[in-house]
Amino acid sequence: MSIVGFSILIGVLAFVVGSLLLVAPNSIKKLNEISAKMIAKIDSITFSYRIGFGVSLLIASAFMFFMAYYFTKRH
């Protein structure tokens, strides 16, 4: 996978999780219950500061999309 594909993948994941934290936090809580058995548990601090984490993830996703755009124009 190239750096552009990796940037887009991370950007999409950050955008989806950030949007869910802002718009539908209950869906993240349900996903947390399912993923706690398989991958990792989302901390309760994330839910107490869900707006800050959501906005931060949206900013990070915008940065990753910009990086993908920059790398495609540069190379």
C-alpha cells in the first residue's frame, strides 16, 4: 500500500469515528462493547470528552486527506 492509500485509509477511519463521536455517541458505545472482546476497549475518558475527541479526529482526517492530495500532486 502506498503512502497515499494509507493516508486516505487513516483519514476515512478518523472521519468516521470522529463523526460518530459527535453525532451518534451511543453507536460508539455499542461498538465499544463488541470490540472490547476482540480488539481494544475505548476508555471512558473518550466519552467524557467526546466533543473534543470528535473534533480532533475530524481535524486529523482533514490533515490526512491533505497529505494524500499533496503526495499525489508532488509525485
